[in-house]
Amino acid sequence: MKQSHDGPWPAVLDEVTGALETLTSILATEEDFTVLLHRMCDQVVHAVPHVDEATITLLRDHHPTTAASTSEVVTALDHDQYDLGEGPCIQAAGNGKLMRVSITDAAEKWPKFARDADTAGFGSFLSAPLVIGDGHSGAVNCYSGHLGGFAELDEKLLDLYTSATTALLRVYTRYQRARDTADQLRTAMNNRAVIDQAKGILMASRQISADDAFTLLVEQSQRENTKLRDVAIRFVAHATGPIPA
């Protein structure tokens, strides 16, 4: 199990601040959302006292999944909770409330989960809600081998970390959404360009209107069950030589 690094507030706050600074630097270079979530799990284990393992639960259409984890053991414990429909991570993700539970409390509330967690060597659980937006919400889940339960300090530090992290991830998801929109617009413009080129060739060769040329391309696309852009590319390539896809 991890060595405890309980200490005065400045010391433990430095750990959280350092974790947030690291996450900020990662956001500048990392483009894979899942990788970011795995980094978050690693940082929580490092920054919050008594945390031995961590996972992140994400909810989509009220269906929970473990998007990141520090071990297969705690991933399995997450799945236990999903199957049962109860447990600290389900409560935090579903109700938006931070959950701090000892193994004794868990045995009274969720006996099946508590037995499995005890067998796996865990005695304390701490889950904080995570609301990112853009269809993402869930919880950061902490598992500890300490039997006495997480301390109030652990709860406050995790709450501080997840609150700051939520703001960072919201900025990240907005950036990703804007980039995806730009990519879609770029693709649409490229499609429009080659279709217009094909229309121009048809208009000139057959002396027809733009609408009639477009209709011919659409009809060919429907007959072949092929995308209109692909029909246009093939037509332009046949008429003028290959063009970049």
C-alpha cells in the first residue's frame, strides 16, 4: 500500500497544485481524452493521502463505464457496483454528491460490494462527482487499504482537485468540439469543391444548367449507391486526370 503523506495543509496542497499544473501541461500536448483520464487517476493516487488505487466512472445515457483505472482489481470493483446498481461510485456519479465511506458503512449499505472490496484488500472508499459537459459526467473513485476510512482532509483535497480538473476538462472538450467542427467544415468545403468542379465540366461539355448538372451527378450516385463526392472525384479524374482525394 502507498505510504501515507499526511502533513500540514501547505504540504498536501502543494501535491494537489503540482498535479493540476501537470494536468494543465498535458492538456497542451495530449489529444486523447482517455489518456488524460488515466493521467488523472495516476495524479489522484499521488496527490491525495491514503489513496492506493483510483478509477474514473463516466455516465452516458445513465449507463456507467470505467473510462480509466490504475488497476484491473478496482476496475472489477467498479463493475460490481454497475451490476448491482449501487455503491459509492454509483452514488457520486448519479447524485452528484461526494461519498466518503468506510468498509463498515459499506457493509451496511452495499453488502455484496463490501465483501468483494474486503476480499480485494480495500477498507475505505471516496468518490467525487465529475461533471465535464458535452455528454460527459461521472465520478473520480478512490480506493484505500486503510480500514478507518478516508479523513476529512482527503475529502477536501479530492473535492479541490476534481473541481479544478472539471474546469480544465471543460475547456479541453470545448477545444475538441471546435476542432471537430473545423474538420467537418474543411471536409464539407473539399467535397463542395470537387462537386462544383464536376458540375462545371458537365455544364461545359453538355451545355446544361448548374441544376441539371447536379441532378445528373445525384442520379449517378443513387444508381451506384455511391457517395456523391466519390462520383464527382471519379468523373473529374476521368475528364482531367486524377485529383487529390
